[in-house]
Amino acid sequence: MCVRNSYNVADYVNWDALLLLIRRLYDDGNYKISLLVSCGCFFGLRISDIRSLTWNDILNKEQFVIVEKKTRKRREIVINPQLQKHILLCYTGLQSPDKNDKCFLSQKKMVYTTQSINRILKKVKREYDVKAEHFSTHSLRKSFGREIVENAGKNAEFALIKLSELFNHSNTMVTRRYLGLRKEELMDTYKLLKF
């Protein structure tokens, strides 16, 4: 939640830093948040859709289908093989909950709210020195997009087209703006001047 009339946009996090964070959270026994961060940055879903995941959806699966809450569009998600292993490790670390349960239940057996997850991520940012000014649930989705574009190299424009479709954006300019690429391109304009 943003304060009225404030400008608070989630930042993406460097991919290697996210992978390290996922490992550190797991090593510290914080399996649920390790899983949340990994699902957020590997699936590129909004937090409302991540919150709805059950263990049956993701455990020992190569892919799953979700109908996005915001857009009502059907989306097929492929689960990276290394992430499949991490999901199983987190499941075991959490003492094998009922597979019909939601993955992100609080101690009171309620699904975490987006606000409570953002509070947790704020605490994680401090404790694990996450390099992002505004680290929130949206940071994970943006990090997913940034990593796709950065790994695409010469095919970055094609990657933007695919991301635009995955994110259900109207065009690639919206995706550029969403990922912060447009701002970076505009700021680089100032570097073209010589003194």
C-alpha cells in the first residue's frame, strides 16, 4: 500500500542477488519465504496469483495452469527443474503440509495478505541487505522480467514482445516502462553529452 500522493514504485533486484537471497532464507530455515521469493521471481505472477497456489499446483510438477485473478486469462507456467527441487526441499522443510493446503499460510492457517507479505519483505530487505530502495512483492515480478530481457541479448526486443504477452500489457512500450527500461534509456540520453 502506498501513501496517498507518494511516488513509490517497486524496484527490481539483481538476479544473482535474488538467488543468493533464496538460498540464505532456506539455509536460515525460513522455507516459506524462500519459496515465496523463488515462486515470485521464477513464475512472474502477481502476488494475488502466488497467494492462491496450493502444494498440489506446484509440488512434483513440471508445469501448472492458473487463471489470473486480475485479467481472468488462463496462463500456463513451466516450473524450472532446479525450482522443482527447491519446492520439494521447502515442502519437506515445512514438515510436508497437506497437499491441498495453500502454500503460503500463516501460523493461524490463513493465507498471508499482500500487505503482510510486503511487511515480511521489508524485514527481509533489512535483515538480508537486499539492494533495492523499494522491495515488495512487485519487485519479484519485475526481476523476472528484467532477467528475461537481460538474458535475451540480441533478442531483447523479441523477449519484450513475449513478456508483454505474459504480463498482459497492451504493447512493449508499457512493458518497457513497467520494467524501468524506458526510464534508464531516457536517463542515458544525458550521458550522450560531452563537456
